[in-house]
Amino acid sequence: MPLLSEHPSREELSNRLREAQATTTELILEVIGEICRRFPSAGQTEKTARIERLIRSGAWTDAALALIDLELPQWQVRRIAYDEGEWYCALSRERELPEWLDQSIEARHTDLPLALLCAFVDAQRTTAPSSKTSVPAVPHEASTLYEPVVCDNFA
């Protein structure tokens, strides 16, 4: 079985969160397994233990907020609103900026914890380190037509 089929991509996880009807322990554990880089955190055992307690007790909203706090410390909840049967959640790095200047991550769902988790996954996607380097890669294998040339001026 290919390795990629065992671990769904972040896009597949986002789609699964959007299609879910309710939050479950399995769904939150899948988000933690796929997205979280700091969980379990050796330096922040209190936060990790708190998240585990919240998951065991079924406090999905508090668990989602605690995950955001642990994994994305520079992000904050900008807005949570309920309108026409859906929860709207916005996460932001610069909460004090006017809304029209801020580049926030917004998500919506009929279930509040799932709206928070959708925004969390999208924010993690934007802050994930890029696999590209700032310096272009050079091919390691030389062409068969390659012949070194000396360019020094010995005059």
C-alpha cells in the first residue's frame, strides 16, 4: 500500500471536516495526527494534558481552541458568529488591525467545533514551512557532454 494513501493530504482533511455532521473523538485525533507539529509538546505538558482531558470529556469547542493556542500561538480568534444556521470563525495574526486590512483565515460550518477546526487546518496550511528553498537546486549529475573549461586569465 502506498504511503500517501495511509495519510490523507491536508486538502482531504479539510474536505472531510467540512463534510462531517458532528465532531467526534476520531476526527479530532485525526486532525492532531495529521496537522499538529507541537502535540504532544515536551515543553508544554500542561497544555497537552489539558487538550487530552478536553477530548476525553467531549468538550470539542474548548479542545479546538486549546489546539489553536498550542499549535498557532501567534494566531488568535478574531470573530465567532452564528448566522442562519452556520457558525463563522475567523483566525487572525493581527487582530488589532481593521478587518479590511487584516488577512484572516475564515471558515464556516453548522457545528462550532468543526468551524474552528476548519479554520485551524487552513491556518496551519498557510503557516506550514515550504519545502522549497530560497536557492534553486542544482542537478547533481553532469551531462555526458559536459566538459570543464578553464577560464582563468594567465596573461
